[in-house]
Amino acid sequence: MDKEITQEVTIQNRKKGITIAIISIAVLVAAIWLVRVIFKSSVKRSDITSAVVKVGNIDNTINATGEVLPEFEEILTSPINASIKNVIMDAGNKVKAGQSILTLDKSAAQNDFDKQKFQLESKQNEIEKLKLDLNKSFFDIKSNNDIKQLHISDLTDAVENAKRLFSAGGGTREGIEQAELNLKVAQLEKKQIENEIKNKQQTMQIEIKEAQLAADVLRSDLNALQHKLDLANIVATRAGVVTYVNKNIGQNIKEGESLARIADLSSFKVQGSISDNAMNEVHNGIPVIVLINDTQLKGHVANVSPSIQNSIITFDIQLDERNSAVLRPNMKVDVYLVTATHNHVMMVSNGAAFKGSNLQDIFVLNNGIAQKRTVHIGLTNFDNVEIKDGVKPGDVVITSDMSEFKNSKEVVIN
């Protein structure tokens, strides 16, 4: 038979349960504290890298790629349609100004030159013949005019004689009129001849001028072809190194086709490439840092290509030190475009600890303990990171990756 539990027993049991719960919680808290003390986060000093916060100037950069190219490279092209006859220089050979690179078979162009030269000589002979013919024609007309002048003089005397004869009673009025008519006819004929002389002079000048213009065109074409024949002796116009030469002897070459390239290796430039997402950041004059191994070369963007190919923008970089010993043709380099500069700011060496966020946690060393601090990040580049707050000059910041301790406020440095 069940017995009824008294109220006093119930209260005692409840107090006992509360006491046990409080003791259990206290034991759990103590255990957690003891675990944290015994197993506190730690890292070896040799496993981390650090840097001292300093004050200085920092540049903000965006990354690009680049290729070292000769600043001056001459492309030698064929001035005529010809074929390659002989190759004298190979790629990699050094050349001086005036040295022959290769020779062309220019017999076809020479035949064209000889043909045009004959045409010019024929045209010059034609001009001389035209001058002789026109001079003879002009002389004949002028002679007729002189003869007509003599005839007019005779007719003038005849009119005077007819008048005297009529006054003496030996002539008639009809005789005078006939003499005067003959004189007028002769004078009109003389004017006609004089007008013909004038027209003939103008015609002579026009015909001779036309012939001379045609001869000048032939002479100009001949001189141009002669110049092309001279250029067909493919020679270096400046000292340098042959970087390419067409060695296919016997190959037919069209006018304007590339035959060789000569580079001046005494100075270099860098051709940079970057995604078109940075289009607004790239412009003429922007400072540039070119990194070759551990060497930094400074320069600026000289010009930006207006075209975009495969979402890539290309630009030329003019270096301040164009003849640096570290430069080699076709060398691939890292390029950093300087988009902004902050002066007299706190900064620390860049490292894996900095993830690119403007607000992030870092660890600062203090008496063997790395303490977490939340800081604001400013400009960054491949060397340094600007820290706006949370640290002071002289603080030692861990720059290696500390992401495994993201939940720890302090880390013991062993």
C-alpha cells in the first residue's frame, strides 16, 4: 500500500537537487578553466614571421604582367618583289651600321628599271624633236609675216603712186581705190599671220610643257625604282643584334614583306598586360614598378593601346634605367601600377597574415604573448601594408598566417 509523501520531504528533495546542480556547474566551469590553463594556444617562435610597425610612405599598386623588349627594333622589309638569293647574317649575330644581312635576286626589278630608263630617253628625244618641229613651224610663220610686211610696204607705195598719177591727170579714181583695197587686204592678212604667231607660241609652250611633265613622271618613277634597288641590298642601318632573319633561300618575297629584324640591346622597354577590368586605372604617365627577381626598376606608362584583345589591355612602360644589367629580351616580369600614394603613415611588411580586407584581426607580440587586435587596413602593395589604427610605431606584428588561431584572443609564443 502506497504512503503519501509529506510536504517536508518534497522540499528537502528539491533543495538537494538544486545543490547538486550548482555543484555540477561549478565543477564544469572549473574544469573548463583548468583545460584552458593547461592547454592554452601556443606556437613556436620559429614557425612565425614578424615585422616592426614603422612610419613612412606607401604606394597602392595593382598587379600586371610584362615582357622586356628592345626599346628600338628595326624591321627590314623587301622594297621590291624578289627572291632571297643569299643569307649572310643569322639570328643572334651582332651587326654594325652598313653591314649586309642578306641579298635579293633583283633581276626582274632591274629589267623594269632598264625598261623605264629607255622610255625616259625616248620621251626626252621626243621633246627635243617637238621643240625642233615647233621652232621650224614658228620660223616659217614668222618669215611669212616678214614677207607680208614687205608686200604691205610695196602696196603702200602703189597707193601713193596712184594718187600722184591721178593728180597729174594720168590715172583714175578706180585705180586709187583698187590700190587701197589691195593694201587693206594685205594688212588684214598680216594681222592674221601675227595672230597665228601668237597662237603658235602658246601652243608650243603647252605641248612642250606636257611633254616635259610626262618626262618628269617617268623620271620620278625611275628614281623611285632606283631607290628601291638600292634598298634591295638589305643592310643594317644601325648597330645592334639580329633577332630574326628569313633564311628560306629561293623563296619569292613580295614588296613590303619582312626579311629581318635588328634590335638595339643598349636600351629596353617593358610591354605590360592587364585585364580590361582595370581600364580606368591605366593611363599615360602613371608610375610603374617592375620587379625582376629582387631588383625593382621604376618607370611610367608611355602609351596605352586603344584596342582590347581577349579582354586584355596592353601598354608600353618607359623605364628610368633603360640599360639595367638585369634586363634581357623577352624576359617575363612582374609589373605593379602605382595608383595612389600615402605619406607619413604607419605600415608593416606585407605577409600571409593580411587577407585584403579593410577590417581584419592581427596579432601583436608583447612579452612572449601574441595579442589579437582588430585594425583598419589602408593601402597595400607587394612590400608593405598600411595600418591605420590599433597599433603604434615600434609594435611587432606577426605577418605569417595565423588563421588557425582566429578564435583565440592570445597565443603563447614558445
